[in-house]
Amino acid sequence: MEKLFSDLEGLRIAVDIETRGQEFYRQAHSYAKKIEHKNLFLLLMNEEVQHKEKFTELYQKIKAQKEAVADEYLFDPETSRYLTVLAEGHVFPEENKAAKKVAELDTIGAILDVAMQAEKDSILFYDELARNAKFEEARQIFTMLKLEEQTHVVKLREMIKCWA
């Protein structure tokens, strides 16, 4: 039997994504030599921390609501399959593999490319969650986070241009 998504499951995965993003950017910060690179990675890491805190708070709030686990709050099977595929993409490497992943990337440019793809993947994920959210507060948070991730893409693109 396939698992159907809900706002609650989306929030749980979002917390995990933000945790992995935080660790990825922490490792990238450690790897970077130039102060402007370090500053960007630190900024992105701190934003991931803020996102994680927002998601965790909302997750706990929605989890406390009995209806959050009711069948009518589940997404349809097609949407659930799509979100599962997006979530399985891991957006960022798992927390315990971030250092190894960053070490395998031999340049800041390579790190930036991975970060750019991860941010784009998270935008897709949050956009789908926002479009299918059953709780208005969850929809607003997913939408806001999608917009914040879009600003990460712009910042990373600027850094990539400077790096090239």
C-alpha cells in the first residue's frame, strides 16, 4: 500500500530538508577560503536554521490537531507519488553525509552547483506542498519558504557568475 502525503508529512520532510541544508552549508562554509564565500554560506546556513524552526513549530501545532491525520486531509495518490519522488531526491545530502559530499566537490563552483540544484529541488517541493496544502497556515508557510528559496537561487546564481 502506498503512503499518501499530508501537510504533516510534508512538514516532517521539510524539517529534514532544512536540517540537511543547514549541515551542507556549514560544511561548505568550512571548505570555503574566500571571506565572501564564507559569508554567503553562513547566511544560507542561518536561513536554513530559521526555516527548520518555523517548520518544526508548525509541525507540532498541526500534529496536535486531531483532524491533521484524518483521511480527508491526505493528498490524492498522484500528488503523493510526485511528492515522494521529489522528497526521495534528497534535495541536500543526508546530514551525516554532508561533509563527505562537500569534500568530494573539488571547487567552490562544484559546491555552488550542488547547492543551486538543491535549492531548485526544494522550490519544486515547497510549491507542490503549497498547492496541495489542506491547512491554510501550512500553505502560507510553504509559499513563504518557496519565495525564500528563490532568493537563495538568485544569491547562488550571482556567486556562480562571480566564480566563473
